[in-house]
Amino acid sequence: MKSKISYFDTRAGKITFVSLSNEKGAWIVLSSLGAGIVSVNVPDGVGVIDDVVIGYDDPADYMGDGPCAGKIPGRYANRIAKGRFTLDGVEYNLPVNNASNHLHGGPDGFQNKIWEVENVTDSSVTFVHHSPDGDSGYPGNLDVKATYTWDDNNMIMLTLEAVTDAPTVVNLTNHSYFNLSGHDASTAMCHLLKLNASRYLPTDNELIPTGEIADVAGTPMDFTKARMIGSRISDEFDALKYGKGYDNCWIVDNYEPGKMQQVAYIVDIESGRTLDIASDQPGVQVYTGNWLTGSPVGKNGTDYKDYAAVAVECQDFPDAPNRPGFPSTVLRPGEKYERHISFRFGTLMTDVK
């Protein structure tokens, strides 16, 4: 295992890049801008290594990018209806940046901040960020930590931590987009996807949960058995029409706080690559890159189009601060927010073994 550090100066400040390589010759690159994953280089079924996450050649393009490629959004990943919530009897107003709603912490969310590099080893890097009281309208000083570990089994383990000095809400995830055929392949809609989720959250036409919990059986939302992501993406179904594809939160089956379990499994038959995603979060948002067209110029000049990659975001439920029936996302002084997400990259041959 080994690590390498490099830097890039932007108007917003100096971005730190950390490359972690393992004994198998696979490597990842992490960025202090948004505490993000900018590159994952892993072998296919015959050993050819390729980068399987979308991103940009110009590091400055990660600042304020629409896709939020590879980064950690916050304080609250996903949507909060109308940009407001009430906590302990006090209403808080947040910037609206997605139709009439607040998305991913707003335009100045964690994904658009340069985090500090707290620690680097041969197999891990820890990024930290301080969010002051009132940041984007959220109450309380919040200190956040994201630790990525890369091992010899081609697995990324992400640990997300936060503490506060006043009651607030927190929902953190990683927003990487995967195409297991390679970041520059034209589509990920031919990948097979299996979700450990037999229920999902229906939404209104602005993708805000209605509060209903629905079974996936008999609908295009059913990935309880592996099937091609794009096989039903054009069905006449409200969830797909509202988002121009999949942009929905599924409820993880048999969820227990603090318990890691498989959430999603993705297979690319063409390359033979696989991705096993596990987490201790209650929800998983699947977003099929429905609005990737118009993104900044991609790596090696790639022009990313809609549906070129898929994001699988392990997280709490969208709009939970306004939905008492959803698992609470409130964090109070003296408590510690801690969540884990793992991404294990393999091949059909190694998974069988």
C-alpha cells in the first residue's frame, strides 16, 4: 500500500489530492474539495484497469458542478421541502436551489467547500470540515469528519462522523457516479442492479416524499432481483416521469441502526466488473444521471450524457426533518453522528470465488 499527495491552486483555494494504491495495482484518488472521490481505477474480468467513476480533468470544475460528482453533500444530502423545517419549535429557512426546495445543503453545501486534510496514511485519508452556526441557515456549529480507507480487496470504506454544539439536522453520503465499463462508456443503463429494498418512498412531482411507503412489487421500482437498470426506465410510471428516470429513495430491508449490510449489487456483464455496496444507513437513493448532459468537460475530454453513470447514495430519508414518521436525522449536543458506507469492486470471477 502507498499514498501520494498533490496540490492544485484555484481561486477558491488549494485543493489537495491523495492517491491511495494497493498491492493489486488498483488505486483511487480523493480530493479535499467536497471530500470527494475523483477516480477509482480497478481491473475488469481480464485484468485491464480502468477508471469507473465520472469526473473532470480540470479540478476547478468540481466547484459548483450540477452533478455533485463524487463529493459529500451537506449538511443535508437530498431534498428538504420548501427549504424549511422546524426543530424544537423554531423554524429554520434554507436556500432553495432545486425547484422550490433545498437540495444537498444548498449552493454553498459541503460539496463546494475545501475540507482540511487531517491525516494521511498509506491506506487512508481523513478530511475534516467546520460548519459554523447559521451556515446555509442550519443551526449549531457542526464539525464533520470523512475517512476513506482503501484495502487490498479493492474496497473503499467511508466513515462519516459529526458532532454539534446545538440541535441540528444531518444527513451525509457520497455522491459518486459509477460506470463499470469505464467512466467514458456511453451508458450505465445496461448494468444489472439488485437492491436489498422491497419498499420505496413515492414523491410529488418535485421529488419530495409524500409520506407514503409503497411496495416495489409489480412496479418499475422492483430491483429485489437483479435486472438491467434501464429495462423499465421509460415506463409510464409517476416516479420515472417526475425525475426523467430513477431519482428515488428505497427503504433498506431489515435495517438496524449501526448494522452494516449489503444495500446494492451492480454487475456489468460487458467488462465483468461488479460493485457491492454495503451501509448502516436506512435508505438508498438511486439516481440514473438523468441530467448529466451539460456537465463540465469530463476526464480525457469525455462529454457525459444523460444516463452515462449511476449514483447509489446510502443515506437517511429525504425531507425527514419535516416527516416525524421517518427515522430522525436530528443531532444533539453530546451525541455523535456516525455512518459507514463501503464500495467493494470485484469481478464476476472473483465474486464467485
